[in-house]
Amino acid sequence: MSEEAAQSKWVGEEIGQWAATKSKDKMALVLTSGEVFWDDEARDFDYERSTAVSEGMRGVYTGQDSEPPSTVSMAVV
């Protein structure tokens, strides 16, 4: 997950293909740049505030417990 990947058409398509054919539990979320926010009410990423979440992720984690999916940050600080 990065700001660049969030804007990529191809990343969005790959995420859509993965979500359609695989379990979300097998998707590793690694943040390399940008920010990720979770919307507890929507039980999905907060797409208004997040800069590193592709639109392709919309709905992939919807309905999961109120806890956001695990994300590993590899961002250089």
C-alpha cells in the first residue's frame, strides 16, 4: 500500500481479481508510504482520509469485525 499504488489502475484490477478468487485472510497488507485510516462505522477503510488505499480495496473488508485488518508498516520515517 502506497500513495502511488492507490492511484494505479493496475493495482486496483489486481486487488479486484485477488478478492474475487482468494480469501482476504491471505492478503498481506504492507504500507510503504502514505496513510491508512479505518472507518469503524462502515467497517471498511476510510477512503476520504486514507492516501494509500486503492479504490480496488473498497468492500473487500466490509463487514469484518470492528478491528481493521492487520497492516505492516515498512514506511521510512
